[in-house]
Amino acid sequence: MGDNYDPQKAHEYYEKHKKLKGRRKSYSTKGWSSLKKQAWEAKKEQLSTEHKAIKTNITETSKATRQALSAEAKEKIAALRERLKGLPKAQKEAVKNSIQGMIDGIRGQLKLDKSAITESAKEQRANENEAYKDRKEAAYDEIKKSKAKRKTVSVEAERLTDRGKTFG
């Protein structure tokens, strides 16, 4: 470390840039019955499939919205250019700059709108990721607390009896 090292500045930088992530949930199935493990695997698969579908829907919706905005902007720009083409040469020069300004305004607004849609989609995906973690944790806790019914020897023996009396 040279003469330029300032521990106070280093600490301030650390505090400014640190990200606390918290503990990650452990989904251990150690000591669970095979029935509980199967239930957990099935629930995880179901939650994962739903999560992927929701995220795909968010992405497709935002993509479709952006494409619709682009198509609308292209139509407006094409209409302005057509209007410019239909004018006599003397008027063309007079209005060319104002129409170009309108086109630039449309493009600028399109860029802003697309950016807002993208940010909204990112936020929705982040919210869905958090909701997915919550659903997964709730499902894990529910399965962990449940009393999995397992066929044991005594249950099987009772099934083979007629009201407690064995067949001989």
C-alpha cells in the first residue's frame, strides 16, 4: 500500500458499493421419506414450469408492445415522408426541416417508450423471481411440515384383516 491509501475513503467506498444478499434458503430433503421427496420434486417441477411460463409471457408481451410501437412510428414517419413527396419543390424546401424535426421527435419518443417498456419488463421479471422464491419456500415448508402417509407393515397387515381379525 502506498502513501495514497486512505482507510476512511476505502471504508466509505466499501459501504457505498456493498450488496447484502442474505442467507440462501437450503432445500435439504435429508431424513425425508421417499413420499415426501417425490412430493417435493413434483412441486418444484410444477413451480419451475409456472415460473418459466410467466417470465416467457412477460418477455413476449413486452416484445409485442415494442414491435407495435415501432410499426406505429414507421407508419407516422412514412405518412410524413409521403406528405413531403406530394409538395411542389418550392414548398418542399420550406417544410423539409419541420417534417424532419417531426420525424426526429417520433423516433425520440419511440426510443423513450421502448426503454420504458424494457424497464417495466425487467421490473416485472425481478418481481416474478422474488414471488417464485417465496412460492418455492412456502411449498418446501408445507411439505416439510406435512405428515407423509407411508404404508408400513402394520397398516398393510390391517388392510389384510377383516375388522382386525386375520384370515386363516
